[in-house]
Amino acid sequence: MTSVSLSRLVFFVGCFVLVSTALIAQDSVQYANEPHFKNIRQLTFGGDNAEAYFSFDGKWLVFQKTYAKEGIPCDQIYVGKVPTKPNEVFEPRLISTGKGRTTCGAFLKDNKHVVFASTHLSDENCPPVPDRAKYGNRYIWPLYASYDIFIADLNGKITKQLTNHAGYDAEATISPDGKTMLFTSTRDGDIELYTMDLASGLTQRITHQLGYDGGAWYSPDGTKIIWRASRPQTPEQIKEYKELLAENLVAPTQMEVWIANADGSNPRQVSSLGQANWAPAYMPDSKTIIFASNHEYKRGFPFNLYTMNEDGSGLTKISRDKGFDAFPMFSVDGKKIVFCSNRNNGGTRDTNIFIADWVD
């Protein structure tokens, strides 16, 4: 949410994951010490497949995909039915326009429409990526000011444009009651979270601290939100953050997990692990948190999945890939988890979608 274009840190794969023959030998759909995954299945095979999220009824996934070999030069939004039988093929179809760049799909409550951000109204071509050499080869996210948020049906017809504001509007998710959209925007000069009442269009800013706030989701009970945030503190950090922001950029390598009430009140930092802690989501109990992190590895990878309590206690490592595990999301009934990973990619940099039964 995510923007990991700011969407998202899947592109850390291209920057940090070094493939060796040892890693290839260890390639697997499921590793030892992953007891919470059962009946794990790989759904995609090739390219960068990221941010796969369930529909409210658990029957569909929406995700973004880049795969130059298939003529997809930058992220587009796809949907596909979740297989219910072992021999059933996952057959995604394009629902974004195929023009510009898209990011951050999420289903509406009716399970028949999806929200996502797209740059296609500004330019049919993929927007340029930052020249990271200019910034010391650091990992940088572009905040494309041409992103706006749209609703499309499952046939790819755009039925409504939700934002039409100067600046970056993206990373949209939907409240459990289906009435409110939660999203990230730079419309007020910083990277903040906003809510929009989908019926009236009334928009309200709900975060107010300097730093990047994004990738936000509601808890399943709708009472809280969870997101990733950076908080520059020193004069040097603040200066760097503002200079990058002036160029519509952000460096997302220092992030922690935050939570608040659904209206943004009582914001508080949950994790204090250092490095990049991101892609957080509440688990089905609306109390426990699952997220991705590279905090164990000073070199910047692997990224693995972890769980923790709302006070940051009870940190538990869930996944074990040697490259990248991220974007975890549970089905509404809590029975299945979907995530994206470098596992079983034959030593390439491909990121694919995996689904599994969740075992407590």
C-alpha cells in the first residue's frame, strides 16, 4: 500500500537480491520452519507480480504486474479467480487500460469493482523512473504527480474517477463496510493519509506528522488503521526528505509500522526495528499484525514476513525465503493468506504470487 510504485518495495528485488548457485539450490515453494503455511500454491510464473489482495468474498485476487517479455513494460492491474481445486488454473486478466503506469489495486465491497491508481490520463507511455545514480545509487521511489485513483469493473471498464487533484494520489484501500476509501496523497505538501467517503466524495486528511505515510489498511473490524511511515528526525534527515519530496521522490529505506483509530486519532508507532518495516496488515483478530521486514539483515535483504502484537511484542518470524517475501493479506474468513515472493523463481529476479492455508 504499498509507494512500492510507491509500489512498491518489490523493486528492492532488482536492487538488492544477489542470486547465487547456493540460493538456486535452496529454491522452494515452501521452506522448513514455515509451519503456518499449508497447501501452499504458486499462482504466477514470471515477471514482477506484486500486491495481490483478496476480494471481500475471498473469490478473487487483484494484483499488479510488470513483465517485459509479455509486453508489459510497467505495472498494470490484473484480476483472477482464486483456484478452488488443485488442478484449476489461475487465469488473470487485465482490467487497467494497459496505458501509463498503475499501482495499488483493491476490491470494493461489491466484489465487482476495483480501485487503483493510474497515470494513463497524463501519458499513455510508462513514466520515467528516477536516475538513482543522481542520488548515490540509493533506493528511491517516484511519487508520480500524474497518479489519480479510478474505479473499474472486472471487465476493465472505468466507471468513475475518484481523484482529480494536483499531486500524487494512490495506495487506495477500502473500509470493511465498503463506505470509505483510505489513500495516500501529496496534495497538501507532504505524503499523508486521507479518507474519502465514496458516496459523497468528502475527503479528510488524517495524518499530520512530517514523513511518508502510506500503504494503509483498515483492521477487519473497521475500528483501526495500520500503515508504514518514515519519520525524519535530525536536521540532515529532514533536509534530505524535503529535497527529495520537492522532486516528487522518497527514499523508503527507513520505515516503521504505525497504527491509529480509523479516523486517524491516537496515532502510535508499533515497531522500532530499524531499516524497512512495511506492507503491514491486521490479521483476522484485528489485534495481531503481519508485516514484511529486512531488519535482521544489514545488507538490506532478505525481506521476510513477521507477526507481532499491537504493542510491538511477540515478534515471530513467519517466512524464510532468501530473497523477498512481502505483501501479506488474509482472506476475510482468515483461512487463507496470499503473499508475493522470490521463492521458486529458478534464480531469476521474478516475484510471484503464492497462496496458502493459514495454520495458527
